[in-house]
Amino acid sequence: MNFENLIYEVDDQLAVITINRPKKLNALNRETIQELHDAFAEADADEDIGVIILTGSGEKAFVAGADISEFSDFEEEEGALLARKGQKLLFDFIENLSTPVIAAINGFALGGGLELAMAAHIRIASDNARMGLPETSLGLIPGYGGTQRLPQLVGKGRAFEMIMTAGMINADQALQYGLVNHVTMQEELMSHAEKIAAKILNNSGVAIATAIHAVNAGFKTGVNGYDAEIEGFGASFGTEDFKEGTSAFLEKRKAEFPGK
């Protein structure tokens, strides 16, 4: 698959998706959102790929926000449709993907860029990263899940402050808040992401997909996360990965899982 705004690379069991609009600081436009959906769908459908790393090209930005020029003249219905379609096509899609997604945040992650990172399952930031939701300075609110995922990650009070002030926090603050899992030097960002990916790849892809579903269930209105866990736990006993994992443990050898 050919992309205009992305670089899509596969190395064995690892897919790396790089947003490649450096002149626009990798800002999200509708074409890029569609391409990201297509790239994630392709990686998720590939039985050999166990982890996806998402990052931005260059050293300045992961994603500096949405491309404001695309919606500056929108009316109410157009704005709501933009948010609804974008959430379904990309942000919710990533969050519920069966393949683990690591966001390697290299520089600015603002507005839709931070919302994109928050949709990933794990976040790593370079020490020069700056994160924020500046929408209220434009007379907007976050529209790609920011008002929902940010409080889940950092708590209601800190989320209110970040949204209301429209300010940025640095990588160390993001680590303190729990917004990112790790902070590393920029030149070590991708290698650190790859190390985490390698640890994930040692384990059952089938079990990991089930765990993603169970964890997400606990954050959904009207869904009992404990029931989802029980169902997923029970279903695990019927998988080949369970048979291989327990056999390997009892035989004191490394498990060889067949793939997701």
C-alpha cells in the first residue's frame, strides 16, 4: 500500500508507522487520518505483526495538531460530523485495535496529536516533547476524545487545568502526571520503543488482544469490565497459546507462540 503522508515499514514482527508531513509539523488533515486508518488496519490484519510503533518524522513534532485550515469555516453540523467521523475512523479504532500500539512522541504533541498519542496503548516521550490541548484558545474543545481520555490518564483536576489553560506541559511533567510511561533522550526514543516492543513480542498475541479488550471495557459506560475479564479469562483456556504457554512453563522452556 502506498501512502502520501506516511512511511510504513515492517521489520519482522514490528510495524513502524511514521507520519511524514514535516513542513506542516505532521499536522493531521483528513487525508492523513484516512491513511493512518488504512495503515493500522493493514498492520492489524497481518498475522505476523505483533506490535505497532507510531511516531512523527523529524525532530520537532510527533503531531503538532489538526490542520486548522480544513475546518476554519465549518458550521455546527460540519464540526460534529468531523469529530464523529474522525473518532470512529482513527482514534477509537486505534484504542480498540487487537495489536498493541506504542506512541513514540518526538517533540510537539498538541491537540489532535496528543489525542492520537492518548489513543495508543503505551506512550513514550523524548525529553524535548511538549504536550497540550490548546483548543480552547481557538474557541473550541478537544474533539477527538481529549476530554475523555485525558481525565482517564491524568485525573479530572489536571485534565481540567490542561484544557482550560490551553497550555503545554513538558515530558517530565507528563511522566509525573502518568500521561506517558517513559521519557528518554530523543536519539534513544525509537530504540527504547523497540525494547518495549520486544518484551511484548515474547508473550501471547492472542492473550494480549484479549487483555486490551478487557481493560478498555472497564472505561466504557454501561459495560462491566469485570465480566469482560472473566469472559476473556475463560476463553483463553480454549486457545493454542494457552496450551503452549503452560506446556512451556512446565517443561521449563521458552514458549513459542504461533502469532495473533
